[in-house]
Amino acid sequence: MQEKSKINKRWNILKHDREKLIPLSQALKVSPLIAALLVSRGFETEETAAKFLKPSIADLHEPNLLKDLEKSVKRIFKAIENQEKILIWGDYDVDGTTGTVVLRKALEILGAKTGFHVPHRFTEGYGINIPKLSEAKEKGYTLVISVDTGARAFEPATWAKENGVDLIITDHHLSDETHGNPDAFAIVNPNQTDCEYPDKNLAGVGVAFKLAHALLREKGRENLVEGFLKVVAIGTIADIMRLTGENRAIVSLGLRDLPKAKNYGLRALMEVADCNSTMTSYDIGFRIGPRINAAGRMDVARQVVELFEAETFEKAREFAEILDSRNRERQTIQKQITELALQEYIDNGGSAKQKYVAVVAGQGWHRGVIGLASSRISDKIYRPSLVISIEDGIGHGSARSIANYHLLNGLESCANLFEKFGGHAAACGFSIKEENIDELREKINKHASQHLTEVDLTPEIRIDANVSSDTLDLQLVEELKQLEPFGAGNPKPVFVTKDLILSDEPFVMKEKHLKLKLRNPKGKQFEAVWWDGVDKSNGQTLRANSRIELAYSTEANSWNNNTRLQLVVEDLRTNN
């Protein structure tokens, strides 16, 4: 028996004070709608709004504001001077691999002797581990620099110190509130409790970039710094970091320069991902990022670094095609695991037994895709979800949350049940003994019941403005480009139009998407697409001449040299 898949959504339609908007609109020479969008994003003054609209390299903060950064720079230059071997230890996701590429390239420019290690997701697991540190020491490495990992690497840090290996941790994950920081040589992390860096939203690749910036500047090579932003932008978007403040500048400048990339790996990757002459955050998030991430998920993360370091386009193309193939494989397996996990949730009582948090487990589920499966489940049932793959009595879990629930705090309330865990408010990873899973399900639901209300379990669509159908055209799409790049912290604007009529019954695409033909009372016609609309529209009658209230975003749809306005449905209400 299936649970009802349709989830009613709350529409939160923002209201705007037109008297405030007109002066801002005139000062910035933008439409009142753009001014309204700026104000709703917190940019109410001419100064802050203008800075948001025109991100620049000047928006990057001073690297040395990061705690331990100067100390790290001195140690690295000592290593270069003494010809010590430096190992870069990166995480296996996009953030970690791109950060490894950035730091290794900067060190190469400065004449350092480097190697790199990206852990195997399945044989090593997440984070820094002592066996590989020991191997590194045997190979003559005296300095190890982590990228996007290490915030909770207490035992490896202690081992490194006791065995004469200096460990510099660069990371952005939250520190352990109870135990503080590992005992490493240096820790560069804006999110450690005693770091006063002004922007806490850097990705792991962003932190690695700040270190690279300081190193290059020290040797008079600051002119090279901006060129790194193409790769930094990829990691920042793929790690779903907030695209505000410093990240907005990083991503804007990186996307601008990506089409001009000379790096063979970047060019090959964009080619297999079918990216054109302009790059947006969508291209990174849905085309480039998944192909890079697939490497770590499907066990070949090391090849991401090799892709970017390829010395010929032919070699880069080989690596890019491997990543493309792995991504297709990932998509198939992800679909299978998601379906299995959803059925497991239903078989375990669904929302009746797991009202606040879904905890599902299965034997031998592919560990590389359980995070993606968790995201899909959270989207579908609008609950935090923990998806666990059990192997030899140990569960390897990945968790995703919803708004208003701090997932890491939830896991910390069950800390005694885990072998290890870590992450953010929105996403976590953990390992747990199989016999503890039932207790985890009970305890985390109890914790969530104290922090989530019924309202919290109803997804909200934040609607930026009510737009008349008479004003809907391609010019609006063009205007909205001023606010790009869109992403976390700066979502693509969503509008509502209330006077639309469904001209025909929806056309079903690939058995799951809906194509809608709409018109307004004056006969003006529109096209809309509703991704996964077959599932999302369940319970609503969509027939010809139905009156529709539509919540949507806009895009330009080009086909056969013809560009038309397309409305991308977020939700709809029928008024028959």
C-alpha cells in the first residue's frame, strides 16, 4: 500500500512596499520587480544592492583573517625550501576533489614536491585515516594538508603529532562542540569556534583557495589567483553553499571565465556534459557537478584530479568519458535504491510510525548513492531522512534534512549509538551497528518531535511576487539575469499568476513530466513544464478550461533557433 504522494504546500506570497521600491528602482536603474527581489533578499539600500548586482574580485576577504592561515603558510614555505614531500588529502566529493586540484596546482607553481590522496569511499570511508597516514610517512611525507575534511579527525591528528608528521587541516565542517578541535599543527576552518573570519559560508574548496591565495601572494604571483576561481566555483555550487557574500563573487567570476577555460580537463568535461558558450549555476549543479561527484560515488574519485591534471586534451577526454559513464551508472542505481528505500519506509509504517524522521535501512545498498536517495526521499515525504546501507553488521548512513531542523543536533542527541558521525545542519554522514538502528529511529524521532511542528512538516513555497499574465514575456527572463548566479541563499525567483486557464489536458512526457498549455482571459498563450508533475499533481483534476493559479519560475527555452518563454511549475491550484 502506497502513502498518498501529494503533499499540500504552503504558499508564502511576499508583500512589497512600493514606496520603498521606487527610489531603489530609480537609483539602480532597474525595474520595480528587480528592486522588490533585491529587498526581499535583504538588500534594501542602494549601496548593498549595487554591490550584490556587481560582484567583483574586491569582494574577496583577506585570507589571513582565517585563524592559523599565516602559520600554515610559513610551514608550507619551510617545506618547499627544505624540499619536503607534501601530501594533499582531499575528500572524495566535488568539494574535496576540486579543492585538491586548486591547492596542488598552487603548490606546483611554487615549486613544491607534492602528492595527493583521495580516500576510496568503500574501503577507507570518509575522512583522514591512520593506516594511510602511516603509509604516507613511510613514503617520506612530512607534511599533510587536508582539504574539505579533518574537523573531527581527533585520533589521526594525535597519531600524526606523535609520529613526526605535521598535519594542516583545511575544512569548513562544524567542529565538535564537546571535544573542540583536533590536536593538529594548524587548523584553517572559518567554522571553528575561535575563528573570526567574516564569512562562514566558504566551501571546502573555498578554504583551500584562501590558502592558495595567500601562498601565491607571498611570492608575488597574486596575478594568478583569479584564474583559480573557475574550479572553485564548481566545488562551491556542487556543495550547495550559500551564493551570497564572498561565494557570490567566487561563483560569478568563475562562471564568467569557464567558457574560456584552457585547462584540458575543464574543456573535456564541459564537452561531454553538453555545456554551451555560457555557463550558469544550473550547468554546474546538474551537468558538471554530478559527473564529478559520480567518480567518488562509484569509486574512481582519484580520476577527477587526474582529469584536471591531464597534459593533453585526448587524455582529458578519456577521463571525462569515464566520469560520464559512471554518472549514467549512478543514475540507474540511485533510482533503484530510492525506490527500495521508499518502500522500506512504507513497510515500516510510514509517517504513522516515523512521524518526524524517516530512518530506513537495507542490506548492501550502494553506499555511493544513499545520500542522493536520502535527498529524494526528503523531497517526496518532506521529512528528514536517514538512509542506511548495512554491510557485515555495520550500517553506513547518509542523512538529509528539511527547513527548521538542525540535523547534526539531531544526531548528537543519539551520539552514543554511532560509531562515528559528522556533518552540517542540512546533511550528515554516520556509521552505526545494525542492532542500534531501531533505537536510532526511536530516539531521533523523539528529538525531532521537540523541534518540529505540524507546520514545519508542510513544505513552504516562497513566492517572490504576484505577476500579471499581461506582463509575462522573455524580457522578464532577461531582467532576472541581473540576479544570477542562483542557488542556495539566492534562489531563482518564484512568481504566482492567478488568471490562467488550461487550454488542453496536460501532455505527459516520459510517463512522469507534464507539459501544460495555458492562456490568460485575453487569449495570450503560455507554455509550462512541470517536472515530475504526474506524481506531484496527484489528487488534482487538470482538465481543459480549468482555471489555474500557477506558482512558477521562468526560463528561455530555445529549440530550432526559436526562443520562447517557458514557465517551470513549482506548484499549482485549480479553481474549477
